[in-house]
Amino acid sequence: MSRYVSETPVLLIGAGMIAHDQILPALLQMRREGAVGEVTVCSQRNSSVEALAQAPMLRRAFPDVDFRAALDPTASSDEPRPEHYRSLLAELPERSVVVVAVPDQLHRRVVLDALCASQHVCCVKPLVLRVADSLEIEREARARGLLVGVEYHKRFDPRSIMARDRYRSGQFGEFKLGTARLMEKWHYRDSNFQNWFAADATDSFVYIGCHYVDLVHFVTGLLPTAVSVYGILDELPNGDRGYLWTDARVLWENGACLNVQNSLSFPDAAPGPNTQGMTLYCTGSGRGALLEHSDQYRGIAYSFGEAASGPGGTQYAEPSPDYFLYQDLGGPGLVPTGYGVRSVRHIVEEAIRVEREADSEDRRRAIIAAIESAGILATPSNSRYNEAVCEAARESIADGGRLVAVPRSE
Ligand SMILES: NC(=O)c1ccc[n+]([C@@H]2O[C@H](COP(=O)([O-])OP(=O)(O)OC[C@H]3O[C@@H](n4cnc5c(N)ncnc54)[C@H](O)[C@@H]3O)[C@@H](O)[C@H]2O)c1
């Protein structure tokens, strides 16, 4: 149960895959526990919100919890209304919480609009794609004493916390060489992704490689200095071309090098929702040291009588109970758990705590400064190396993988 009761309303902007799979269940569980007030969901199209309201898994898990599906009454189901969220921001009481889950290239506008409406913000990663945009967001947030949390949920995976603790206590020595991969399933291409994954907007490294760049910093405290991203263009089902395969090389301030491969290519017939993991080779105490995470195989192997239904459903499966799991604890419904849930919850709870504990502007700023300097919750200022890497990566990929210096992120 929650540590406190709160009536703070939450507005979720964006009703796509991540909203269904992680964000909305986390918010509805908080609502169930009395940790937040009304949860409202809006999107560019009424049809996405309607699909969430009808989603079988959400209905099964939350028969006892409602959310407000904020449809635009002036639009037909599939008519895009990209500005609709603004009317909902206008009616939200100031200093509530807005969760932003729209495509990467739209984060800047939506986050700034939320801040200008005096709302705390939780934004899915990557916060924005340029250092200047991150600085702008930080300025707006600071001016109003608002918290912006970036939802890098791998930080809330216990294995990341264990690695950080052991690395920072010196047990691994110094990171020198590393390799990481995160390949999403092939069928992602058929989803709404194709509408925002064109080569001029984003790429596989910026979309998912950023998790491992963030994780290496989270574990080691090192900052990236240069990046080279080689991308392979491939055709999306709608005819657009996107960098659906990327190979990145990230250099760090101590001379270390991390190779990160990303794609939307993991076979639909392969087990697990994706393949991902990281190995860091370190100096140890003059003997070498190694940190290896298999981030999709969590020790469970199932071979079903029949292949599971739906895209990517397989007969042999390696499900991860750690990221997100619906647990039957006797009802009503199901309880979502996992680091994806903890991550959203932590950011929303910290935003609410700022309001609960602050009795002055100075106190509010002091609480936010303490959250930033603790370095667990990612904020614009303490995770700006991610925007710096994204910015350099976009330049590099457009230039065939040229090594580009990562701009200073302060
Ligand atoms: N592992 C992760 O951390 C992870 C995983 C998936 C997605 N994400 C991030 O989440 C974001 C969304 O990804 P997704 O997979 O849900 O994508 P998606 O395409 O499935 O959904 C995007 C949603 O945003 C809505 N939208 C677009 N423009 C809008 C606007 N102007 N106003 C309101 N809504 C608007 C769309 O209608 C859709 O509902 C991306 O930034 C992505 O990088 C993170």
C-alpha cells in the first residue's frame, strides 16, 4: 500500500504501446491505493484512448479502478487533434502531475506546455533530442519550482542498483570496454511506430540504445565524450525509410568504449519480447573484472502446447517477470509489479512529495535540488549527457557514422 493518501490528479498524454504496457497500469495501481487522484488519459486520436478503455488486459486487471478517457467531442474517432492535450492542461489544477508518453520528437513541446501550465512532469525517455531543449526545460521547471523526471526504468531494475553499488564501492575497478544490445521484435514495424520512426526524426539507437548509455553512467558515474552511430536504412510498411538497424560506439571520459547495437529486427518467432543485455569489462584489482547482465532471459523458459496469440506470440517463450508482471493477489483484479511500475511510481510520488513537504518556494527548490543530486531519479540536469549523446548521434548517423564529439552537457 501507499505510504500516504493523495488526491493529486494525473494527466497521461499519449495512449500508445508504452501507455498500455506500463504507464497506465502503474498509475491505475496508484489510484487503487489512494496514492493519486483522478487519472485522465488523452491522445492525438480518440481511437487510441478508446482502445485503452476497451483493452482486455486493463479491464481484467482493474475492474475496480476507472480512468477518465478524455475524448475530443469535436473529432471523429481517427481524426488527429494534436493540440487537444492543451485544453486538458488548461483544466488541470496547477501543481498536479502530467505523464508524457508521446513519440520522441514531440516530447519537447508537450513537456514545455505542461511546465507552462505549472505541472510537474514525468516523461518517457529520451527526454528530448538536443541539449538546448533540455536546458530550456530545466529553466522553465526551475523558474516554477517543478520537478521533471525522465522515466529511465532500467534504473529501478534491482540488478542495475546492485551493479551501481558494487561499481561505486570499487569492486569492479574501472570500466574499459563494453558491449550492449537491445533488439525489439520485427512486428514493431507494423505498429504506430512507422508513423514516427522515419530517418529524419529518430533511429534505433536514440530510441532504445539510450537506455544503455544511461545505464553505464548510472552504474559508473562516467560521462560520454564522443559517439559514432552507423545506421542501416530499411523500409517501413508505410513506405517511409528509417534507421531500423544501428551500431553505435560511445567513448567515455576515461577512454572507455561501449558498443551498442539496436534494431527492430528480433524475429517474431524468437522467445521473449526482445533480446537485450550488457557486458562491461573492467580492470578489477589488477586481475580484470566483469559485469554481465542478460536483460531478457531472467531464468524462465516455457514451451506451451500452442503458440501464444498476438504479434510476437511464440510457442517457446522466455518471459521476464522483472520489468512488468500482473500478479493475482486474490483480487479485485490484478496488481502490476516490476521495475517498470516502480519507476513511474517513484517519479510521480516524488512530484507529489515536493508539494506535500514544501511550505515555501525555497523549500520546494531545496527538495528538487536534493532529488537531482541523489542521482537516482533522472532529471534534465543530472541526465543531460543523454541529450548530448542523442544530439551527437543524430549528426553522426546522418554522416555515415562519423565520430562526433558529445557536446558538454552543463
Ligand atoms: N523502453 C522504454 O522506455 C520505452 C518503450 C516504448 C516506448 N517508449 C517511449 O514512449 C514514447 C511513446 O512510445 P509508444 O511505444 O507508446 O509509441 P506509440 O506510437 O505506440 O504511441 C504514441 C502515442 O502518442 C500519441 N500522440 C502522438 N501525437 C500526440 C499529440 N500531439 N498529443 C497527444 N498524443 C499524441 C499517439 O496517438 C499514440 O497514442 C516514445 O517516446 C518512446 O521512445 C519508451
